[in-house]
Amino acid sequence: MLKNKISFEFYYNTYNCQSEGVLNAENFDRYINRAKRVLDSFICCDSLKSEESLAVMLCVCEIAEALYREENISAIKSENIDGYSVTFEREGCGKKKIRDIVLGRLGKTGILYSGVE
């Protein structure tokens, strides 16, 4: 598992530039730990250079937010007034969204498994 400790202060100050993010202090550890486990399947080495380490930490934060949104944020997909029916659609994170985040953040660093493209 990734050894980088990502604190709520890093998430708030660095990732979100001192503005409110999707995660709060209560649910932060849960989603960051899940994001680290997801990212572990993409990374092929434990020893990272400092610039790679920062990129990995930012990537973990972005994945954590995507995981949170998938579980907690939904939008109205359709609505019917006559019979009053509302259908909600989850934002949906999915494997493709996670893969896009990882490739966008870490694609050119050389730390991903060679099978990830």
C-alpha cells in the first residue's frame, strides 16, 4: 500500500487551495484509504521521488473525491408530474473515470504498471 500519509490539512491547503472540498474531516480518512487501495493497483513501485510523491498524493485526493461523489451525489435523471415519479441518476465514478484520473495525473511519470495506457 502507498506509504504517503495524506492529511486533511494537505487536502484542504494544497489540493483544494484552502477552499472547501467535497470531503470533510469526518469522512476524509475513509475515502482517502479507499483511494489509496484503488491507486495501488496502478502503481508498480513503492519508492517514489519527491515530485512523483506529490503527484501521487494529488491523485489520491482526486480519486477520493470521485469515490465520494459516486456514493453521495445524485442528480434527477427524469421527472413525471402526472404520476409524480422522480428518477435519480448517480454521478457514477466507475473504472473508466478512475483510470482517466490516474492517467491524467500520473501517465507520464513512469510509475504506472506498463499495462496501463
